[in-house]
Amino acid sequence: MNCPQSAALSRGMTSNRGVSRLNADNTVTQHYDSLLDMFEKAIARYPDHLAFTNLGASLSYRVLDKRSKALAAYFQNELGISAGQRIGLMLPNCLQYPIALFAIIRCGAIVVNINPLYTARELRHQLNDSGIDTLVILSNFAHTVQSVIEESPVNHLIVSELGDEHSPLRRKAIHFTLHYVKKKVPRWHFAHQPYRDCLKAGQRQHYRRPTLTLEDTVLLQYTGGTTGVAKGAMLTHGNLLANIEQIKAVYGELLVPGEEKIISALPLYHIFALMINCLLFVELGGSNLLITNPLDMDSWVKSLKNVKFTVISGVNTLYARLLNHPGFRQLDVSALKISVAGGMPVQNQVATEWQSLTGTHIVEGYGLTECSPLVAVNPLSISRHTGTIGLPIASTEIVLLGEDSLPVPIGQPGELCVRGPQVMKGYWQHSSETSSVLDNEGWLHTGDIALITEQGLLKLVDRKKDIIIVSGFNVYPSEIESVLGEHPLITEAIAVGVHSEASGEAVKVFIVRKEPSLTETQVIRYCREQLTGYKVPKFIEFRDTLPKNPLGKVLRHALTTVNLTER
């Protein structure tokens, strides 16, 4: 499945054969030898600048340096963490996240991001597949960990309370509210180390700086890739640093080091926000407002009142919710320079209304976990919403291949393949899966179908696989079907994506049941016990049979329904 070698191009289409192939017209230069090197130099440049703010508490870069070094020293001296070991982060957007993130990097260990909303089944798989030694979690989600910890390789558990980085009085208030008023912390009990105790112990211990290279893996970011089995994409220091420089090549002319203020409502455990919001703006000395619960629109819109934010990132649904919130329309957004979107297509109405309200375009791009993530983005010079994913970023080659593995003609759809310094090393302990998507010439076969428009821009038109994208998150039908297949009253089930005004797509399942007594309510309840919220079906249709081909394979696309509105 090798891709043909690309000729040198100037950010455009090849003219000799008229095939769909794009190259960036510039290259990135590497300025650091590791993410640790980048972090240390950012600390040196911006020691007294504000780094992160959350729920009224803040960290300067100097304090971030002190806290992360203390936690790293604890990892090394108390837990015996060394280079290459995996440490899991099961944290929402809070001040503990960047502290723990850079503490892991400072040990030369590998960060494993974990969605805090995972069910026990999902968490069990990721803990065992990654071989995590140490897990840092928020107490709100400790009950899920308790249900699987005996079946995992985890040796050390560090538990933090949401208010751990706040003043003593504020810390007690947050603890009381979450535990006894809102009751957001279910009961749990297992041996662990409190986060604050770890910091105190680490402050008294010696930190040893590791020797790192650009080829060392620093992040296992889990994704279904082109199948429904979650796998860890091995991203190196070089991959992530290259993507930082590639993104700066796109937005650099508008960004002022040490002066930018960023809104982070998307979770940092997702590769999009980790790169665009966290790592990029740490390198630039930016100030990051972390939103812990973006579903609480009243609270987080209120938190924006005193912030002259210059950058915001989001998915279509987030921008739509902001536009529909009366408080947001009253904010002073005159400082906003860049609005970035990814994960799902931006609706034209949302883009138009956002431009009218804020005076900025939503700059839409395309990326995937396996590419750290950014691959292509619309130029900043656009005057309107294009409905495309723009052009390849610096040092990135793109080719569109047909079923015959040859480049398709311009204007025709083909599988989007990517080559560049941001492409992953491979999938953790899944060599066969790696070889199925990453060829020996470095081309990553994304499974997405795209074409090149008359304007020379990339446009996504379909998916080679049947991934459903709900509010920017990948949902894999095979995972849902596997869960439903274990229900004693279900004979067959197939999951498809249907249009949703609220989330871009929603999950619909078609079910052949063994007993007519099985109801939609029962199916939904069962799915909620097994699946993260965004994976739970919104629509259920019972059928006597499912359409199949002569070989007995269910014809998934024959079941796809359009123009449904999510309940």
C-alpha cells in the first residue's frame, strides 16, 4: 500500500499529471531537543507571566516550574519512575493537569491521557493495554477506578481533590460543595497517596533531569484509529515539537509571545486541546483559562467577563452554544484574534453568526491523533467560511489515493494519506495495526475520503470507515455493536451516524431483538452502564431483520438515515 513519491511542489496541485497531491511550500525548523527542553526555556523566558487559571486560582510559570519539579522528584524517588514508564492522567481541565503533565515529561516517562468519563469497561482496556504503572486521578472519578483496579497493572494511585491548588479556605469550600452539597464525588475506598502529600514530599527530594531525544516516545494518545479497538498512538518529542512549529507557521503572524490569553473549554486530555491550547501556548508564554465543566454555560461564560481573551478553540457545537447564550453576546470580545475549530465540520450558519458577532472567522482545520494532530488548515486570509479543511501545513505532504492505490485525478475523491514530521511512530504494541495504516515510506493512510476543490483546497467528503463523529469525538460502531451484542435479549445490532443539529452527528442503532418485551428505555439504560455518554445511542429502531448482502454482511449504509434531529 505504498504511496508514490511526491514531487517538490509549491503548496498546490501537480500540473504534469493532474493528480490530487499537495505539499506545503515551507518547512519547519526544530529549535528544541525535547519537550522538556522547550518547557525549561519557556520557564526561563516567562517566569512571572500567568500560565494557567482555573476556578479563581492561578499558576505563574515560576510556580508551575516549582510544582512540576516537586511532583517529578516524588515520582523518581518515592515511586521509582524512570524513562519509558507509563503514567496515566485521568483529570479534567484543572490546575493539576499541567502540573502532572510536565512532571511526567520531566521524568522522561510517557504520558497516557485517560478520559475521566470512561466507563469501567473502557478504563480497564486502556489501563491494561498501556501497562500504566502510576495513575493520577481526580476524586470525582475514583469510584470508576476502584471497580477495575484489581484487574489492572497499576501499582501507584495518586488522588487529587479539585480544589487542591487553591488557598486553604477556598479549598475547603470547593471540597464541601462537591462532596456534600452537589454530591459529585461518589464513595470510593482504596490505598492511595493524596496529591498534596506527594507535592510536599517531592519538595524535599532531589530531582534528576533525564537525557531525552526527539525520537523518544512522550505520549500514548488513545484512539480507535481506523478500527473500533482503542490503541495508543506513540507520539514522540519530535512529533509534538514539529506540530508546535507547524502551527506557529500558520498563526505566528498574529501571535505575540508572552501576551496571548487562551480559553480552554475543550478537555486537555484530547489531543486537539493538548496541542493547540496547552503545548503551543506554553512555548509562547501564553495565559490559559481552563474551563473544568463546559456544560455549565452560565458559570464559564461568567468567568470570561474579566478576561480579554485573544484565542479560543472549539468544535462546532461549542461555538453554537456560545452564540445561543445571552451572556456571551454581552461580552467584550474586541481582543479576540483567532478562533480555531476542528474535530467536526463547522456549520455555515454557525460560522457566519460567529464572524458577525466577534469579527473573526472560525479557522477550520483537519487533524487526527496519529498526526499530533494538525495536518491541514484554512489560510488566515480567508474572507468567509469555505467549508473545507484548507491546505497542508508546513513540511506536510498529502496525496489522495483511489482503490487502485494510485493518485486520483483533481476533483475526484480519494483516501487522504499524510506524510510529515508530525506522523506518529506507530501504535503501542499493535504492530499489525501499525503496518495496516503506516507504510514503509512514512505515509499514513487516514481512512478519510477527500478531494481537492477548484480553488486548490482540501475538502472532506466521506469516511472510508464508518466512524461517527459526535461533537468532535470519534465513536466507533463496532464498539457499540459489541456492547449490544452482549445483551441477552438482542440478536443483532448495527450502529450508524445520523445528522444532528446539536452534535453534528448522533448515534442510531438498529436492533433485532429476541423478545418483544425489550424497550428503548432498557437499551439506553444498558448502554449508559457500558459506554461514555457521547457514545450512547440517541435513536433506536427495532426491526425484524437487517439488510444483508449475499455473504450475510449487514449493509450498514442501507440503514443510514438523514435529517433526523436529536432528542
